[in-house]
Amino acid sequence: MNVYARAVELEEGQVHDLHFGLHESPGMPIAAAQRRSTELLWRHLPPACRLLEAGIGFGASLARLVGAGYAATGISPDPLRVRLARERHGETLPARCVRFEAFDDHRGDWDALLFRESAQHIDALQLVARADELLGEQGEIIVLDEFALRRTAPRGERLHLLEHFIALAERFGFVLAERLDLSREAAPTLDTLRRIIPRHAQALQRDLGVTADALDGLCASILERSGHYAEGRCGYFLLRLRRASRPRWRIGRIDGGNSGAMRTLFAQVFDRPMSEAHWQWKYAQGRGTAIGVWEDERLIAHYGGVGRDIVFFGQPQSAAQSCDVMVAPSGRATLSRHGPLFLAAATYLEDQLGYGNPHLLGFGFPNLRAWEAPARRGLYGGPVGRMLELSWPANRGTPSPIVAVRALDLTRKRDRADADACWSAMRADLKDMIVGVRDAEALLHRYVAHPDKAYRIFVVRRRLGGRPLGLMVLNAEAEGGCELLDLVAPLAAVPRLVAQARRVAASLGASRLYCWAVDNIHQRFGGDPSVRDLDVPVPANAWTAGPPIEGLVGKWWLTGGDTDFH
């Protein structure tokens, strides 16, 4: 039994449910408010039918549904909940211990799915996609739950954003049949809990084994949630989403199980293969996330993103680089709001980017044409920068009497320490900018672990004392010369590292050293390079709430090493 339930039981002598109540007045007992909520929900259920309740609490709703003639089944991922429900309502109660995402019985035969404060615990895309598979032609999704209404800060958000949840359901062919805002009546539940938990603190510690600090933290969390209700940042809603059609295209996640379809599409679109090892390097173990769109059983659109730890004006944050944005020839006719590429892009952005999502920012390196269409549809904003190609003649020159260059091996502890020291100095200089983390761990994955390319990493040291001045990453096998992928150093040392990179390029047999750099940093490289505009704008996410785009313009530090394809 959780703290909320035990506190209500201690306060009112009994507890029948775990959900919010709907209060007619602030002093209404929670049990009475919960009964009022149940009666409202009951009035909005369809007549007796085949109904699946995802999340059963103590089993009261499920028992009532069965008693009223519904062919009802209840599921919960928690075996304790199932056991408690059967203890209260009999061993024949049709309750099963299974996650909704894994439930597959009577696929296509369910008339209704009921989520009572359980939807917030299920990934929105998995919820709607599984509902699409389980429900029949006239089936409906009924949700009584908390939702976020707006997001204003870069913190994690456990609640689904209401407008995104509804939009996602509509992409699967559901229409909003009913929407009731019950926030004003639900909010007093939080006030009541915040009042009764301290009153019964000693009993709660004794009965449940929780600490006083844990209870204080819980009360602080409840107070914060009450504030969110008062500020209109979250609310409590009843939604009924009814199937109106089965769309031509189906949205889903790309993972290891279907990555082969992604790589097949990649080869068709870009006319070159992607190895399984390359997909693993980019997306596996949570490094990347991708949304796919299928027509029948064929993947026809894909929008991917690779997570990147960043320093955002001196603070640690996360960003995602958009990549592998592609659509099969049969889906290229349109980027309308009903086209497959738009569906993939919008779903990805809502799922991954902006306030309350895993990544605060998005960025990428599309060509001008690939940027313009999403920008017209409101997906991309900016650009916040433009990528340039800087080019210098390779120059062996005379060895410097001040610095020495040697290869860096990031599998060695000492060399990793040197890399971390260089990154620490660079980070301190870029506290007023946005920069991807370039510590030893990040460099090791980006360059050493790359499955297809061989990079050369060099450290530049002062001859006197041996202190590392900075490090540089080169690709001597790049087309058109030797490419300078990355520099990790304090800003004052960058021109000296470029000069040393030109010497190394010459020693590797190249006639030219070149580098991709975003336009707002190219003057820091020194050496009077030739400059070419690549027609590669750097987009920002404009689809979901996040930091104002105007504050990001000219603030990124980006080089070729920040791409996934150099």
C-alpha cells in the first residue's frame, strides 16, 4: 500500500481507490470525492461491451464493470496490485499481471480501453499504437488522468502534454469525441494529501517503513504539483478518443528489432549501405532514437536523432542531432501534415525535443532544400547558424620550438586524462555558448569506436613541461584532402593547433587541410583560410516549446565532428 492510500485510510478509516477525487468543496472527504469521480466516469463509459482496464488500483472499478455485464479484463504490471484486487473482490476477478505494452489478447476485438491515471505511466506512442492494434473498428480510448498543459523549463516531465497526446491519437485515426476539464475539482485532492500526510507521519513511518525525509520530500512534491495546477501548467481531464478511420500510414519506433528495415530504406534513398555495426554505433544502448512510418509492412519514412551531452551557457544539458531523415520515393510527393515524413518528424520532435523532453535542443546539418520544407511547416526554426568550409594549404614547415605533436591513444589512462584536461579548458572558455561535450569518453565513442572510419587523434604539448595545449582529430582519408574534424583546446590555442594540423596534413601526404565550422566561430581558426558557404543551415526546433530561438543564433560551437557523417 502506498503512502497516499495509507494516509487516507488513517484519516478516514477506509480506502477503496488510489485515484484523484472530484471535490465539490475543498473540505470534502477524499473517499466521497473519489466516489464522485467514479460516478462521473461511469456516465461517460459506453454501454456494456468488451472493455480492457489498464491499471486496476484496488480492483473496485473492474469488479463493478464485471457486475454490470461488461466483458471486462483488468491488467496491471504490479503483481501486488493484482493480488490485493483479488483479495478484495474474489479470486475470479479477471485481473492479470501484464504490462499494457505487452498485452495482446483478442487483438482487434476490444470495444473500449480504459486508462484511469495509468496513461501517464505508459509511453504515449506505445499506448496509442497498441490501442490501434487492440481496438475494433468503432473502438474508443477513455482516459481519466493528469496532463501537462504547457512546459516552461528544461526539467523532466512525467505527464503527457495534452495537445501532443491528442495529436498523436489523431495521427492513428482517432477523433476527440469528448474532453472534460476537471482540474478545478481534482486539485483539492493534492491539498488534502499535503494536509493529512504530516498529520499521520509517525504512523506512516511505522507502518510503511518510510523515513521522515522521504515524507518531507513527498509533501514538497505535492506542493509543487499544486502550484502547477494553480498556474495552469497541468490539469486533470477526461478524454474519449473514438476511432474514425484506419490511416494509410502507421507510426512506430525504430529499434534493434526493425533496424534492418531502416537500413534497407537508407540504401534506397542515399544509394549507399549502412552496416549493422554503424546502426549500433549510432542508435543502440539509448544513444539515438528514431520514429518510422510504415505503409502496410514496408518502412517508407524515417526521422532519427542522436543524443549529445552539451554545455548550454555553462550548464549541462542534452541535445539531439537530427539524422537519417528520409522518405521512400513513393512518399516524397508531399510534406503536408498528412504525409509520412511530416508524421515521422512531428512525432519525433514531440517525443524528444524541448522543455520536459529528453533533449532540450535539436540541431542538424541539412542541405538548404532539406531545411526549407520543414521550416515552411513550422517544424524547424532559425537557422541559428550556417556551416562553412575552411581550407588551408598543407604546410610541413619548420618544427615548432615551443610545441610538439604526438599521436593520442584514448585507450590509455594518461591520454584520457590529457583529453579531459583539454576539454575542461575549452569548456571554461565557452561558458557563454552552446557546445557538445568533448571529454575523453565522448571522443572515444565518436572517433575510436566508429565502425567505418579511421581517425587520427593528436595532442599538441608544450615542449617545456609537457603540458597539453590541445588536441585535434584528423581524417587523412577524407575526399579532397585531410579533414580537421575537431579541436579540443582553450580558444587562444586554436590558431596554433590549426597550424600544427597543417603540418600533420602535409606529413600524411595531403596537399590541403579543410574543416567544417559554423559561421560564428570560423574567425577563431586563424591562418587566413579560404572560406566556402556550404548551403548547410543549422536548424532549431520550432515545433515544441523550448528556449527562444533568437537566443540560440550565433551561439553554437560546431565543427565536422559534430555531424554523424564526417
